Amino acid sequence: MSERLIVVSTDCHAGLPIADYKPYVESKYHEVMDMAVPVQVEMMDKASESFLIKEINDAWREPIRSELTGAWDYKQREKMLAQDGISAEIIFPDGITEQNTPPFGAGLGLSPRQAVPELQWAGAMAHNRWLAELCANDPARHLGVASIPLLFDVQQAVEAVRWCVDNGLRCVMIPTMWLEHDPYHHTKYDPFWEVCEDLGVVIHFHSGPAPHPEYFGPEWPTVDNSEQLPGAMGAYVSEVMWWLYRPLTFMIWGGVFERFPRLKAMIVEGGTLFMIPPWLRLLDHNYTDVQFSAKLGDFRSHLSMAPSEYFARNCGIGASCVPRADLDIRDVIGAELIMWGSDFPHPEGTWPNTAEYYKQTFADFPEDAGRKILGENAINFYGLDRNHLAEVAAEIGPTNELFH
Amino acid sequence: MSERLIVVSTDCHAGLPIADYKPYVESKYHEVMDMAVPVQVEMMDKASESFLIKEINDAWREPIRSELTGAWDYKQREKMLAQDGISAEIIFPDGITEQNTPPFGAGLGLSPRQAVPELQWAGAMAHNRWLAELCANDPARHLGVASIPLLFDVQQAVEAVRWCVDNGLRCVMIPTMWLEHDPYHHTKYDPFWEVCEDLGVVIHFHSGPAPHPEYFGPEWPTVDNSEQLPGAMGAYVSEVMWWLYRPLTFMIWGGVFERFPRLKAMIVEGGTLFMIPPWLRLLDHNYTDVQFSAKLGDFRSHLSMAPSEYFARNCGIGASCVPRADLDIRDVIGAELIMWGSDFPHPEGTWPNTAEYYKQTFADFPEDAGRKILGENAINFYGLDRNHLAEVAAEIGPTNELFH
């Protein structure tokens, strides 16, 4: 007999069209927001010109234009989740195609590049306020990832985490790149890790950030240098995953998960999964290769476990739109660490073809592993209300026939 | 019957004690050199404190102190090569332990960080002049790697390459990190690639450079921040190889080896070899994964081959002090790309225990593969004079008994 599955997407996105954030921005920033938004819109236009081929994007967007409002409209979002069979979702900022991103560069990645700290905080908190309202529609189904510009002020970040928890948010995103700020092995961040551990807040890194000016030219996105910089996109897509893993390289070596053993961190939409085992193998190699490293002094005795053991205990992988080939190496990675995501509503996501994706990807797949990757791993990792989600799934979940 | 092997070390170092470079520095820079050298010495002292445990280093150095002069004294160097059974060597700058490095930060890595372009050029050319003299003792055995601060001035670099060839040097090293300068996919560097291809000059990247201030603190090496930055060395050793491969990521995607199909490049002392196959697999993945990348536009049609094919055709791997475990995956990497190095006179090198290293590493190893890795690959890659080297090896080479 067929049974409906609880599917959790660990990679969904939501955000208001940028100008609509105004009511959520503190009024003292309204004037500067009116000036800043047109500039940010122009930059987004330029950036998307170099990142999305217009014809392909327009062809994708045309038939689903009205449904893309699901990135901010709750009723439309419920329909999308029902169509996709998704019972619960982790929600990052930025719908992208509709320019629905928080003002002041407070969107995905939270880049400190050219950011004004006070304004990025203002934009981030505006998004967090709106996100808390969106998720309050059904907190067991919608886990919003709050934006925390940690690099600028650790104490402010600690207070923001408390605000998030008080307002029903228990996931946060911090910058993937620190640029000239202190990296995450610095002990100054300990109060932040501590409050996240204490309050059960999961830290997230979402793929995308990388040193764009190196690939695309110092004046990117305002100047198109593609003639002088052939293959820039190839270099970018070949490095972006390294920049995503990098915060964990620093956190693991820095002993963050040693001092805060219940802290949890997710890396999301990192592309192909086959680079995770070699990355961890390299970290372990440097942890165990005593002969080589003796002359470098002791950089290990503060760690009671090998790097890959912290990763397995404390971390999770948001495997957005994961292809079958990557799932076939699940046991090398650790099948329980892999959590599927739809990446709604990004053009590279499975929506609006998620039903077809399920069939193509999971046909003749072991049901037990498939259930874990599609939902059960996320239920455990995030501590979701399984009973409530089972009720939702009974209405909208795909059936286990997809494994046959 | 036993037979002596031609061994080529693709990773040796040579350099005068810093102050002794003065006669090789243009006289107009002597005054500023007198001021700069004490500062550089102090920085080297501080840096080596954080990189080399003094007790371990001193214990290593004590019995071989007089022999370390082989880093600049030709007679002593000949003895070392004979002891090690090395018939030919590729010579990078920097002996390190004896502070034998060119002035003005023109040593290994050629970092543009805080460099004064005119002075770094002056220091680099001083080293190149001295190196040309050293190698002139027996050009078939000693291949000096000239230092070329390419980032600052492409035309000056082109002229420097011509000077090198005129003076018997046909290997060059360019900066591994470009920082705020243009990366190596920029077509502005084409005249440099062109002159190297035309004159048969091999480009080298040597491991070591990485963004040290990120690991060790913004004031490194003058301020010791190790208390606030636990595990900094772990993060460094886990990333340094990525920074070494990075120039090739940009050169391959940039189509450099497409436009200059006879250009050759070496990555040297990158640590464990097991990261090379996943790195190339990732590049190939991004080259072939059409579905994902269609929306990103065309970043491939300027490349007629997959990235790993350029690597196999145009690149070589300086496998310094390579352990047996890495040699066991030689066929995954491409056995003909792997070229052994002794790393003389660095403390992590095989010298003064190279004979013992040969036995430990190559016992019960296939002789054909062993001969290639120890010397024949380098003879082919660099186009060395095999007959001359065979004569040298007949006197000093280790015998093929080491494979039994």
C-alpha cells in the first residue's frame, strides 16, 4: 500500500520586492532607503545580466510569473508547497528573479563588501521582522533563516539571536565571506556560538558568495569586462563551493565545535557533493599527519576529535536539487547528513517540476535512504514536529511509489 | 646487475644570505637596501617563530650547520647533490633557515602584499643575476627558477624573460597570489605567456603563499595573536594547497593553454597529492555539466578540451618528499606528471636523509614507474640533456636496487 512521505526542503527562499520592505525598516532609515534602493536595483540588474542569460531566464519565468509571488505571498506559497509535496521548509532570503531581496545589501550572503554596517543591520532586521510574520502562519512548517551580519558587532548579533528566538525564528545565516574582518576561528565570536547553542539556533551558510571582482573584474557588476576575462564564470563555479566550506574549515580548526558541542551548522546548495569527502579527508590528514606538522607546533591538542568527526556530529548538508549521481555516494559522505532542498523559487531549482524531479532522481532508490534524504534527516537535525508534519504530508506528500 | 638512476629534484632552493645580495643589486638601490634589510630580517625572525618550533628547528640544524652553506656555496652544493644522488635540480629561491632570501620581499611566493613594485623588481633581478652565475657552473645540472614579479608590469616581465634566456635561465616563478591585481585569466598577460611559450620557458608556482593575516591575525608576523586564533595553523595547512592550484584554475578557464598550447607550468610542493584528482574532477564537472550552466551563459566554447586534459598536456607536479601512499595513486593522477623533489635545504625536506628516504619510499616499487617519478619525467618535461645526466648519474646516482 502506498504511503505519503514527509518531505522537507532545506533550501527555499522568500523575500519581499525590495521597496515593499519599507514598513519593516525603522523609520529613521526611510530617507536613506529611498535613495539606496534605486542604486541597489540597478546593481541587481547589472549583476543578473552577467549571471543569468536573459532569454533563458525569461523563457523560464513567463509561464510561472504569477506564481512567483509565492516568494512573498503566503497563500500562493502554500499552493507551491502543496504542488511540490513539501511539508516543511527552511527559508532563506532572496527570490532573485523578482528583485525580492532586503535593502542595504542584507540579502543572501550578507557580504560585507562596500556595506555600511548600521544600514546592513537595518536591512537584515527588516527582513527578519517580515520573515517572522510569514513563518507565524504555521511555525512547524516554515523555519525562517534570519540574517545576522555577525562580522560588524558580536554583541549586537547575540541580541539579535535572542530577538529571533523571541519571535519564533531559530535558524540564522551569517556571512560566508569575512573579507577584512576576523575569520570564524577568532574566539571573539564565542558569545555568538554560545547563544546559538544555548537557544538551539542552527547556523547556516548558503552558497553564492565568492570574490566576484576577481573573476569578473574590479568594477563588476557595473562594467562588463568579459572580453578581457574569458572563462570567468568557469573559475567562479569551480571555486564557489570552496568559499562555502571555508567558514567550517575555520570553525572546525578553531575548536568552535569542541567548545560548543551542541552547536549546529548547515552548508546549503554547495553544488556537487563529491567534493565533501576529499575536503574532509584533507582536514583529517592535517590532523593526523604528525610527522609533517611537528615543526609547525601544536595546532591540534585543543581538538579531541578529527575534523570529519565534528562535521558528522555538528553539521548538515543542504543538498539542493541533488542529482542521482551524488546520492550514489551517500554512504561515503554520511547518508544521514544529506538533506534535500527544492531551491524554490530560483531558476535552477526543481520547482515547478518537482514531481518529475522526484521520479527521475529516486526511481529504484532504497526507500529507507530516500525517506531520510527527503525529510527524516531534516526532522532530526532541526528537531521538527514530526506528528504535525505527518498530518500535512497525509494531504500533500508524494507517495513512496516514487521509489519503485 | 645494478644500474645507477638519473635522479632529478624538481624542488631545491638556493639563495645568498640576504645582505650578501648587495653586489647583485643595482647601486641606486643600495641605500634603501641598507635600510630595508634589517626590517626584513626582523620580519623573518618573527615569521619563523610562528612557523617553525625553535627547538625542533635548532635540533635539526645543529649537526648540519656548515653544510647548509650549500644553499649558496657551489662546492658545498655539489657535495650535497652527490650525497643525495641527485643529477639535476630545479632551483627555487630561499634557503629559509639561514635567512638566505633576496631583499625587498622578492623571495619565494613573490607576494605583492605591502611590496613596492620597483624594489621587488630590483630584489628579484638581483637574485636572478646571482642565480644565473650559480647555474653557469653546470647548466645541464642546475636549472634556476628566476623570480618574475609579473603582476606589476607585463612588459617588464616579458623583457625579464628575454634577459633570463640570454643568461641561461629557462624557468621562471610568478606570484601565486595576485591580491588586488588582475588574476591570470586576464588577457593582458598574453604577451608574457607568449614569450614563455616561444622561448621554452617553464612557469612555476611554489607552495607557501596564502592569506596569512586571515589565519594568524592582521598584524602577523609582528603581533602574536595565537591565543585569540586557535587552530590557525590547521586552517593554513588545509588551505595552502588550494592557493597553489588556484593560478591554474584561472589559467585553464581563461584559455591560456588553449591559446598557448606549448606553454608549460609546474605546481611544486603542494603537499599530499590526493587532492589533485578531485580538483580536476570539479573543473571537468563544470566543463561538462551543460544543464546546470546553460543559464550562466557560455564559458566553455573557447576551450577545445576539458580542464584535466590541459593539465595533463601542459602541467607538471613537483612532488616534493612524496610519501609512498601518494605514489600508490599515481595512475589516478597520471604517473608521468609526478616529479620528485628533495626540497633541499628546508627542514621538511629529505636531505640529509635522502638515501634512507629512497629506500623507505621505493622499496618493492615498480621500477619503471619509479625511474619516471625520480627523474625520467623531469628529463622529458624540462627537455634535459639525458646523456650528460647519465654520465653524472654513473658517478653519484642511487642504484636501482632501491626498488627491490
